[in-house]
Amino acid sequence: MSFLKTLGTKPWLHDTEPGGVAYAGPDTEAAARIALRFVLAVVGVLFFLFIITFLSRSQYPDFEALAGAPWQPFTDPTRLWLNTSLLFMASVAMQWGLGGTRQGKLNVAVTGISAAVFFTLMFIVAQMDLWLHLQSMGYYITSNPANSYFYVLTAIHALHLIGGLLILSNIVFRVWYDNKLESLTAPLQLCTTYWHFLFGVWLVLFAILSSRPETINALAAMCGF
Amino acid sequence: MQHVAIADQPDELHDPESFIAKYVWSQDHKVIAIQYGGTAIFVGLIALVLSGLMRLQLGFPDTFDFIDPSAYLQFVTMHGMIMVIYLLTALLLGGFGNYLIPLMVGARDMVFPFMNMLSYWVYLLSVIILLASFFVPGGPTGAGWTLYPPQAILEGTPGYDWGILLMLISLAVFIVAFTMGGLNYVTTVLQARCRGMTLMRMPLTIWGIFTATVLGILAFPALLVSAIMMILDKTLGTSFFMPVLVSLGESLEYTGGSPILFQHLFWFFGHPEVYIVALPAFGMVSDVLSVHARKNIFGYRMMVWAIVAIGGLSFIVWAHHMYVSGMHPAFGFFFATTTLIIAVPTAIKVYNWVLTLWRGNIHLTVPMLFAIGFIFTFTHGGLTGLFLGNVTIDLPLSDTYFVVAHFHMVMGVSPIMVLFAAIYHWFPLMSGKMFNETLGKWHFWCTFLGTYAIYLPMHYLGFLGVPRRYFAMGTTDFIPDSAQTLNAQITVAALLVGLSQLIFLYNILWSLRYGEKSEKNPWGAASLEWQTPDQPPRHGNWGPELPEVHRWAYDYSVPGVKEDFIPQDHPVTDEERTDGEGGHA
């Protein structure tokens, strides 16, 4: 409610002392945290809108969910679980590496970050392999809107991961040159949050893309489609 | 006492020395603002010429051989998209947002200067991609600025091949640029304000820009999603938006998508976009009115609340653009109601502007003329919005010139009036020179009166039922011949208004070179941007010490004070404190 309280102040009165209220000080870390929140908001809105259109599009007669009937690829979602575990490992490794930087343990930090990068790349490769697998089964991007959504959503999710990797490599190399482990903590914290967020996004995508038709229909009905 | 701000590292205080670092790859928010502004005005002029070509065809059909139906539709489309996105959004947020935010909140620069620079260059890339579509086979897209599928990507629509692709890619690139800039604007406002600059002491300009940026950050993804899906429909043959259809006698392979889905996505972006343009304009006009009326803005808190309320409501009105697309009557009722509700905070703002003028010491300077002009054009455009927001009145008026007149008054002319007010108002700060007052007044009267000569009759054409986007009327019994006379008159007025913008360009360019040196803070403004040690402000804005703010930005005509304004960084005197209300409630 502090925002409402802020909106209620009367700036034309002079009874309040200046300062102390808003100026947060020279805090680049806080600025970066706020920026990250907005980035997550943008990414969240992006995927949210994709999912809403997915639910809307699912109510058209040509839509065939990717799970349900025994021959559908995600009726048995083992491969998706496998990929999920890779991204989960990446998230855990990031957290571990972050713990290492906080405690000043260079070895843990390096191992954690390297493992995170490895598992993230493995996840992306595994997703691409899943694409090939689907294509070999005849599930092309144009053959059904559910397929289209699968390819598009996984591709955009992977692009966000690749973007994260680029940022991460930039941070790591900067620290490498500075040779100050402690300056890695704050940016790595932001990267770790980003990784966890993308893992969360993936779980939502996983759930929705591997849903059976009745689940999708129920969700679409809840949204008014 | 010296405060170290974000982006206030000692090395950043050194002015960049080489020409390239100073003016090309600059990370200074003021240079980036000018780059944004220059590029936006350049593409805006292209869009202005396109509108002139459009009007030539409408006013004098069968006269100009080089304007065929395809070219006409391409002019319409490119004019609309350039004006809304690449001129207004870019100039208001990229231009004025960049210039004013750090100066008005007392920061040395944006918090992420490198990303800020990147934002401009990516924006320039999006402009280049957009303009490239004039030179590809088939030319730019002629799908209308709303780019509705299926026709936008079907054979028969101009630019259905390369043009539409370049348009969609350009939009996607623009969104990336906007997001990078937008992150800077919101973070700088939230984190880099100087000591004493509480949120409620910020000038309304900053509130407008801040809220508009938040809207943009949340609304542009909708455009991005629709652009991605349409690119895939076009290139790979997916069926997100494309229904089963037969085009030019040929069955296409689309399996049954939903064009309405695109409309929802587009307007979920499109309506907030109106406020992305309007809110910064609301903020800037409030400040210009207050300064030139020598009076504090009436109802400051109400103005802030209205900006925030409009921002929130703007996300739940989008389907009022889609009444004729077919929707459940209950939805129509819902969206009509929210549309009328959003008129309430908007009306509050208009009342407050008028009440700011009431008993003010009005100086009819050029910026003030444009600001008062804005109150007129915005009120007229806003009132016709009430007509169109109602389903039953919208249905017969939809896709007529009434709609064209409405949105041009409310989000074409009005923000541009504010942009001119803002350019004239802040020109002395940005350049250190004064513009020519007489030429500025000529520019105002030609633009203001010319605008009415264009758009008032256009409302009447709409009532007659003249449809928009038509290359030629053909044989239509219900439209009297006199409508053509009116169209010719509108065209003459439009060309004159277009030409009168040359006065503005000449004035600005001439004044930059030969203009008189402006005295410091020539309008006697209280807000922080005018209190910099140098005018125009140097790199780092504030010299060795950051300012400290002690009051709001509207202390004008304070009783018992020698000057008729007190700058924001002047400490509060004991008399003021004991006075409680500061003598000016």
C-alpha cells in the first residue's frame, strides 16, 4: 500500500523534510534488480499472450492436441520430462554457483556456472532433437496448429535461454578480466533469477503443450473461448 | 553536500572527446534524444508527404497517373504506421523521454547508458528496414496500418510478398529497441532521482512518460506475438490467423485459423498505444501550461491519479475497435462501458488544464499557443470518441471518414500540437538559442486553423457515409456530389498545412545557426531541467554536485516572493514552513 500512500502525499505542502523518502542512494544493484523485474514482466507477458492465443486457437475444429490418443507424441511425455530435468539441473547448478560466489569459493562458482551452461546447452540440443523426433513422426510445423505452437513456443523459449547465455558469458568474462570474484555475486544473482524464471516458464509450457484435449478445452472455457 | 548517483562514476564525468564518441556512438542521453528526435522527424516528414499524395488522389481523382489503387493503399498504410509508431512513439519516448527524464529527476544520465545507445541504433535499424520496403519488388505493404490478415498476406494486396514481411520484421526490431529504451526510462525514474525528488514531486511530464513506458513494456509484446505468428503464417504456411480460403480461384493450404485472434492481439497493443502517445503528451502539456500561465498546475495529485488510472484502464478497452468484427453483445456492452469510464479521468485532466489557465497570468508565447491549441483539438477528438465508443453509434460510423477525423484529432493532431509546444518550449534548453517568435506564431496559426479546415469537414463526410481507405468513390448514390467539393477543399487545406511545416523546419534550422543566444531559463520555469549550471546542459548535466530538491515543480506566483517562481532546488524558507500551505494551496 506504500504506492497508494505515495500517491496521497501533498507535494505543495512544505511540512515534510526533503530527502530521505525516495532517494535510494547510489545503488546500481537495485537498479539492475528493477530492470530485471521489468524484463521478466515483458517475457512473462509475451508467453502469457502466446498461451492465451493457444487456448483461443484450440477451439477451432482443425486443432489436434499433442496428447490424448495413444498415437499422439506427448501422451507419453517421458522425453519432455527428460528435457525438463536438464533445465532443472541447469537451474540448480546456477544456484550452486551463486552460493559459491557468495562464499568466495572460486572452484564452486566456476563449476556451478560451467555446469549450468552445459545443462542449458544440453536442454537446447535435446529440444532440437525432440523437434527432429516429431518431424520423423510426421508432426510438421504446418500440419496442425498444436504442432505450430509447439515449435514456436519451444523456439522462443530457447531463444530466451540463448540470450541468457550471452549475458552470462559477458558477465563471466568481465569478472575474469577484473579478477574480482565478489563483483560476480550481484549479476549472477540476476542471471540465476532469470534461469529460474525460464525454468518456470518451461514448466507452464510443458503443462499446456502436453495437455489432453479435455484439459485444454476446460482451460479455454475458463477464459471464455 | 555531494551525492553520488547511479551512472555517476568519476570516469563518466569526462566529456567524450572524439567526434564519433560525442555525436555518433554517444551514450549521453541528450545526444541520444536528439538522434531519436532527428530520425523520428525525418520519417515523419516522409509520412507527411505520403499523406499529401493520398489527399491529392482523394481531392482530385483521375488527375494523377502515378497514383494507382495499389500505390494509394501503400501510402495510407505507410503513413499510418510511420506516424503512430516511428514518429509519435519514438519522438515522445525516445526523444523527449531521453532528454527530459535524467534532467527532470536530477540524474546525470540514464542508468544503463550503453543500452540506451543500443536502443537508438536498433530503432534506426527498424526505420531502415521499414523504408527498405519502398525499394523491394511489389513495394511496401498496402494492408492498412492495422495489417489485418488474411488480406495482408494474400495475393492481390499490394506488397503482400516482401512489403508485409519487412513491415513485420521492422516492427519486431522496433519493439526490441523500445524495450531497451523503456527499461532505462522506468529504472531511471525509479532509481536515479536526486535527493528530495519524491515521486510526487516529479513534474507531470515524467509521470506521463513513466506510465506510458510501463504501458509500452506490457503492450508491445502483443504486437510482437502477432508479428511473429503472421510472419510464420506468411513464410512457413502455419495457420495461426489464416482461415481456410480460396484466393484468386486457388485453394490455399491454410487449415482454418482465426483472423479475429489477430485483431484481438493487435488492439490489445493498439489501444494502449493510443495512451503510450497520449500520456507523455498530457504530461508535457501540463508543464507547458503551468509555466506559461505562471500558475501551479491545478489538481496535481488528481492529474497523477488520472494518468495512472488511464494507464490501467487502457488495457480493458481494446475491443471497442472491433465492434463490427462480430462479438457477443455482452462484450460490446462491457467494452462500451469501460470506454466511457476511461473518459472520466481524461475529462478530469481537461478540466484541470482549463482551471490552470483560469486566473493565470497567461503569456501567449508560441509553446503556450500550441498547448492551448491542444486543449481544443483534444477536446474535440475526445468528444467524438464518446460517439464511437458506443456500439450502436459506432456501427453506422465504422470505417467512415468520421473515424478518420476522430482519431486524427485525438491522437494525430493533439500529440503533434504538444510536440510542437514541447519543441518550442525546450528548444532554448536544448540548443541555447531562441527561435523566431513571429515565424513560430505563423506556424501555429497555419497548423491550428488548417487542422480544423481539414478535420471538421471530414466528420461531415463520415456522417454522409463516405468510406475510408477507398481509392475512388465510384458510383455511389447515397453520397452527394458536393462531398467531392468538400474533399477537394480538405486536400487544399491539408497541402497548406503540410507546407506550413516548412516554416517550422526553417525556423528551427535557422535558429540553430543564427538564432539569438537564449538567456538562461527564459520562461522562468521552476522544474529541475532548467536549473543546470550550463545551458544547454553539458555531459553529466549537473557539474560536480547533484542538485537537491526541496519542493514540487509548480511554485509559480508564490505570494510575498520577489520572483514569480521558485526553482525546485531552492530550499524552503522558514516563512514558507510556518505558513503551512506555502501560501498557495
